[in-house]
Amino acid sequence: MSYDIQLYRREVREQEQHYQGDDFFDHNELLLPFTPAQHQTLHERLLRYGYQVLQQRPAATDYQLSGEHQAQALLTERGLYFSAGTADFDNVFDIRMTASEFTDTREFAKYDPQAGGWEDIGD
């Protein structure tokens, strides 16, 4: 099993909260794409946080946290997806904190399905 967290544009959170139904995330077209500047910012920030590129494809880039941690990240045009094994508290803690820190500019919103959904950042 894995612990998964998603990061989207802030506007996606607003749309999901007004969406009628429980299948919002099943509709890729509702997940607004990052701007090129946002995408580049997320990529650079992952590198600063110690993530290394494992594979770069046209539509997505796979990362892994360097060192002893086994946290992964996947950056697509519409979301940043963090994943860690649930057996290792340190990895779960790391991806939860990293995703929260990435919301500091208020451009992005953190969705943690294991913790009940959107993180409240005190709007």
C-alpha cells in the first residue's frame, strides 16, 4: 500500500468544492493544467528538495527522493502526485510536509485523500 497526496492549481480546489457529485477526479478535463511557469517552478522546487529525475516523458516526469527515503513524485501537466509506502513513517511524513510547503505561494492546493481531502491553509 502507498500513501498518496496530490497537488493541483488552487482553482481546481474551488471547482471541486462546487462540483455536484463524487467523481470530480475521474474527469481529467476538470483538472486545470499548470501554467508553464508553475510547471517549471514545481520541477525546480522538487530538485531543491532532493528529488532526482528518474524518467522524463513528454507528458510526465518521474522523481525519487534521494537518500534513504523511498518517496516518489510524478509531475504531469495537471497535477503533482506524491507517493510513499505506508510502512515507513518518515516517507509519509516527508511527502505530507513537502506537499504542504509547496502551497506556501497559495498558487497550489494540497489534496490528501487519506486525511479527508483538501488541506485548510487558513484562507
